[in-house]
Amino acid sequence: WEDISGEYEFVQAPYANEYGDYVYVYGAATDGYLYYKTWGADGWSEWAPVNEEYKAGAYQPYAVEWGDYNNVFWTGDDGKVYWNRYDADGWTGAKELPYEADVYEYADSPYAIGYSEDDTLYAYAITKDGAPNWNTFDGDGWSGWKAYEAEVPAKAYGQPHAYEYDGVQHLIVSAEDGHAYY
């Protein structure tokens, strides 16, 4: 085992994904910021900030390649979900995912997938009240968070998980009653 933490300590296990010729590792550090480093042919890079404006909460970040970018999502210490994306030119700038109506506070890690049927990036998060929410990015802008019309039978918590199967998008959440809901 190799300690890749450098000068940082992390509040959750860092998240890794592949983008281009590199493995990217993202971690929310105890200083409240989100950092990344890469692994490639030359070994490990140094840790660098994903952004220096919005503090990260004590949650694991999430990243997904979509639209020629590596898209990184995290829940801030203010309960909002943030997003930054990276390409060969660098980071585009962190943004808060907009709200359509009421301001929700999110309680855990967000999740995202690119949906091939409509070429849209979908983000998911669970509110502190236990409601699964979703938000879409069409390549130009985010739609705003929306709650599902049907309520989960018990208070949802944790990071939701989504996948695409047979051209249909599916979402699974955990709830405080110990059950998983689809």
C-alpha cells in the first residue's frame, strides 16, 4: 500500500474515475476543500484544488465522464450540490446546481449519469428531509432540482445510485427502514 494523501487528511474515502489517459482521485479534505490528483504514465501528480470558492461537506465526491468533460459533483458544507468540469483546457469553474423552487438542503453525496436516450447529464441527491431529487444538464444549463412526485415509503438517506439499462434510466435509494427502493 502506498499513502497518496500527501499533506491532506480526508473526511471520507476519496473517489476515483478514469478520464482520458488518467485515473482521477477526488477527496474532501479536513480543511473543507475538494482536491484531486491524477495517476498516469508518469506516476502520481500532486494534489490540487477542484475549486477554492465552495467548501465541501464531509461527504464523498462523485465524478463521471460526460460531454467530453470529467464532471465532478460534491455536497458543500452549506448543504448545496456543486459541480465543476474538467477538459484538456482545465477546470471550467465550480457552480452551484440551481434550484427550481424551494431551497433544499442535501445530506449526502450526489450521484450522476449521462443518459444516452436524450444526451443529457442527470444529477441525483437526497435532501436532509429524505426526498430524492434530480436535476438535468443539456450541455448549456441545468434545469433546477425537482423532487419525485411519488414519495419513498420511508425517509431516504445516503447517496442514490442510478444506471441506464435497455434505454431506460433507473434510480435506487436506501431508506432508514433498512430497505432499498427502486
